[in-house]
Amino acid sequence: MTIALRRRLLAEFTGTALLVTAVVGSGIMATTLSPGDVGLQLLENSIATAFALGALILIFGPVSGAHFNPVVSAADWFLGRRAGTGLAARDLAGYTAAQILGAIAGSILANLMFDLGAVTLSGKDRTGGHLWLGEVVATAGLILLIFALARSGRAPVAPAAVGAYIGAAYWFTSSTSFANPAVTIGRAFSDTFAGIAPASVPGFVVAQLVGLAVGVGLLAAHYPDAGDVADQVVVPAEPDLARDDRS
């Protein structure tokens, strides 16, 4: 059985859109239910995000692997090149585009569900070295977790493990763990609790790319053959996944 690229891209678009809808929507609901209590708002936001992420990985993992994140897809392509596993370069470009477009669509959907303007660019500045360091840590940890699970044959627990990690990283990182360039871009389209000002997006994305490099470097040190199981990231897709025109 092969899975056409168009189906995988649709899964990445839909999954990323629903993830951002959960992040932004739960942030809006949290501020409505718990006005004036930022700690409780963050708790509500993080719990909803963690559970939604786990559920979405279960739904879309068998189709596309449920990356929902350009840095995960980039690591999958990079680590799998030598072993002939993971994403092809063409697939990486498609995944990245689908994830970014999906993230924007998800933010718009959340805005509309809560009777806000479809596009309300965020005014929440998130800038500073401490926040960027938080993104490096969050992203590197995410890459380590996902590929370590695949390498050790525990990819089936990824929905729970990845959801738990992101939920926890909301609290132990200064940046509240965006750890995802597509989600970062999408969250700029909502001027709500989970938003990020467009001017703050480049700094976060650069930090996430640094986190990607750190994560891949740590993987190379701890799991030199991690690329052999790139097909198992995040969740194994159906057998014989099409990888035409690998480069």
C-alpha cells in the first residue's frame, strides 16, 4: 500500500490547522473563564494543547507521520538521507508549506469560532535572549524525544509522550515552548492569549532552527544510527510509504 503525497500533505495541513486551533482557541477560552489569573490561563491552555496534540497524532500519524512541525520534518529528511529513509527533499518542501498554511488556517478558524475578526495580528511582543534560549531548549528536547522513541522502537507511545512533553515545556521554558516554526507563524494571526507579534516571529524561528541543530547534534552523539528509523517519525505511516524522487 502506498500513500500519495497529496494525502500526506492534506493530513499535515489539517493536523497542523487543528493543533493551532486548539492552542489559540483554548487560550481564548482560558482568558474568558479565568480573567485576571494568568497562571490558571496558562494551565488551561497547556492542558488543552497537550491532549489535542496527542489526539491529532493518533488521527493523522498513520497517514503522514503526524509531523505538524517543519523542524521535525527537516530533521527527518536530514537524518534519513544516508539510510534512504525519511522524507525526500520534495516531500520536505511540501510538508513545510502545508504545515505553515495549516497553522494560519487554524488561527483564523479559532478567531472565527470565538466571534473575532478572521485575521487579527497579534500585538504581544515576545522577544529577548531568555525567550530565544527557551525555544532552543524546547525544540532540541522535542527532536531528541521523537527520534529517541523511534530509535528504541517505542514510536507507538509518541502521541502520549509528545503531548506530555509539550504540555510540560509550557511550564519549564521561559517561552512557553512554541518549538514549531509553523505554529509560531500561525499564532501571529490572532491577537489573543496565545498570540505572538509578527515582529517577534523571526527571533523565535531562528531559535527553533538553532534548537533543531542542537537536537540533531545530540542525536548523532547518543544515537548515531537514528536515521535508520526516520520512517518511524513521529508515528509510523502505513507500510511502503511512497518516496519517489528522493534527493
